[in-house]
Amino acid sequence: MKAKVMACMLAMVCLWLAGCASAPTLGLADTSGFDGRGATVLVEYALASEGQVAADKREATRRARVDEVHRLLAAQGFQPVSSGDASFQVRIVEGEAQEVTGEWTGSLGATVALITLGVVPAVFDYRAVFRYELWADGRQVHALDTPASWKEPVGLVSLCSTLSRSEAAREKARLGSHDSVIRLWIDQGSFE
């Protein structure tokens, strides 16, 4: 009997240790006790070439993306810098958005009614792959490719509201991806 109890206890300890030793995954790691202590972080951000976008609009979009990452880093106690020397360097390459699936939504009767009103009730799934690199002292500490997925509702009427909703969904997916990677690096001790 005592041997069975010891075997069960040993099995439980092994399972618990195996869970502790599992590989880190993306997600919202608990970084509540972390403070970047003002460590400087330089962010380089590159956009995918999506069509023929004017250079000034492309640069404005890139600057907005850098500001998003700066806010995420500042929330963790880092001091984001725009140029010069920094303790850490984060390089992000935003891949081109690719359509994964498209499907009609709703019941047949509702779909017919909406189409007669000029609204096409469709939802398309999109995915973009982000390449993240963390550098410290001139050497690469981490490199990670991660997808960000979002849904875009499409309709013929009120195209502006459709586009603004899809941009909000895309922004949420992008920020979620950035935040997950930063938290993963903090959780792994990469910023130490």
C-alpha cells in the first residue's frame, strides 16, 4: 500500500514538473511585477509593400506603428527611443495581409433581405505574419515569427463604416501580437 501511494505521489510530482518545464507560448504572460527600470529600447518597424501607397502616407503609417510599440514598452517601464544608442533593439517586420477564408453569414432569408438592400453580409478572415527580433549588445537574442488574425465584415452600403470596423479589428490583432511577444520576452528574462 505504501509503495502505491509513493508511486502515485512520484507520478504527480513528475507531471507537475513536466508542466513547469513546458516550452513558453505566446499569450498574455503575467508581467505584473516587472519593471523595465528605464532601459532604453530602439524600435525599428518595416511595413509590407501593399499596393502603390504614397511614400508620405507609408511613412506616417510606419511612425504610427512605432508609436504603438513605444506605448506598449513604456507601459512595462521601458524608455523607448527613436534614434541613437539603446540597451535593446526591437525589429518588427509586418507581413502583407492575406485572405484566409471568406464566407457568407446569416440565414438564407436574412441574406436575401440584406442583399436586396444592397448589403452583402460576408465576413473574411485575414492573417498577417509579423517577424520580431530582439537585439542586445549587437547580438540577436530572439527571433520569432507570429501570425495575427482578424475578421473583416464586408458590405456594399456604408462602406466607410465597414472599412473603419475592419481597421479596428486589424489594429486589435496587431497590438495583441505585439503585446504577446513583448510579454513573452519579459517572461523569459530576455530584457535582463
